[in-house]
Amino acid sequence: MKKCFLIFIVFCSITSLAQDLELNTSLMNCTFKIEGDKRLGTVFILGKPMRKDPKRAYYVLITAAHVLDTIKSDVATLNLRKKIGDSYTKKSIPISIRKNGHPLWTKHPEVDVAAMYVGIPDDIVFDLLPTNFLATDTILQEFQIHPGDELFCLGFPHGAEANDVGFPILRSGKIASYPLKPIKKIKKFLFDFDVFGGNSGGPVYFVESNRNYAGGTHVGKIQFIAGIVIEQKYVKEKIVSLNETRETNYQLGLAIVVHAQFIKETIDMLPLLD
């Protein structure tokens, strides 16, 4: 079956589109498990608009760069889902992540984020979210996003799936650090969310209705992608004795999340195809 890099999408502003789209379900449908060489992680797929026709977009796979780097083969397995009537079935496809050992993905030079074009079979259908769902300083400022706000995350902890057709597991937690901006300086924030192997690369996002900000309650829904999980937070203890020196890592039950603006920057670094 042929693979297609293009799909029609309609672009709106983040506020108007957010009213019509249910982000939990849309992200659930475009988040997948990638695996190879006994390694695995989480990826999600967004749309990069064509320059000549902004209503069409390329499929772009997003994940933490180390997820792809630790799969040493040139080909990985992407576990998709095909909808048949009211049901789903798993559909795994091989995708090239290297050519002759050279990465096909683009890594952001400052953070652990990677993006690459990917072909999706034409019988796999899901919402292709535009990149204006990726939060910027302006979004954080406008909606007064702050420590204690609840975020959601999708992923495959220890490779576990929500069901036998391979949907990701949704979990949640609070923003656990400050300040959050300016994004270019801060780069990352802490998320009160216990990270397991397989969570890396998962989208972290915000959904809230009738939020109170700017001095009042605003009717409607606010939705955006806040970032991407890259690792868990540790505290290191150095133990020195007469016979040895060793370090012990203590898990804190916290995720380190790279701000979504760096996802957008990584997508913009991809080579032009049109």
C-alpha cells in the first residue's frame, strides 16, 4: 500500500480551532509507540504546512532525540492504528530513521527534541494538528499559565498500552517549577509526573474550560501543547569512602519537559520539500 506525506488540513487561530476540537482525543489518535533494537519510546505526529498550499501539510514525527538515537538500526517500527467501523486494529509499519547510518531526523541544537518527515499509509486516518497548537511565550502570558496548573501527558510507560489496539496511556500532573518564561532562556520545566522508560517523547498538553485569568472568568476552552517529555528528574548523591567513590541517583517522581516552542523551531529546521 502506498505511503502518503500529504494530507488536507484546515488552519485556524488557536482560539477558534480550540473551540471545535477535543485535544485529548485528537492527541490520543496521533500519538504512537516507536520501537527497535529492544528500545522504545513515544512519538506524536503534527502537520507542517506546505509553503505553496497552506491547506496541505507534511506528516512530521516528533519525539525526544534520544529515542531515535538509541535505536541503532536504520529502520524502526512505528505502531499505528487503523479504524474499521467503530473498532480499531493495530497496524505496524517499518520507517527509515537513518540512511546508510546517517540520521534522517533533525535534532534541535539546544534541547533533546527531534523531528522528521514520515510517510503514513493512506488507510490510517487521524486529526493532523497544525503547529499553531504549540505554545509560545505569548500563549503562556495571555492565559497566565503558572505553577500548579494541571497538564496532561500521553505515553507508553515501560511499553504498556491502554488497550490491545495500542492507544497510549493518559496521565496528568501539575506544573512543578518556576519561572516558565522567557522560553528561550528557561527551555525546560518540571512536571509532577512519574516518568518510566517509554514515556520519553510523549506530548504534554493543557486543556481547561472557563479559565480565570486577566481579572475574570472567560467562557470557553483553552487547549495547547505545552511541551514534550525528555527524561525524569534525579538527585545525585556522591558517596566517598576509604575504598571507593560512587554516585547514587534518587528518583523524584518528576518529569523534565522541553517547552513546545522548541518543537516548532525543530520543525522549521526540516529541509524544504516544496
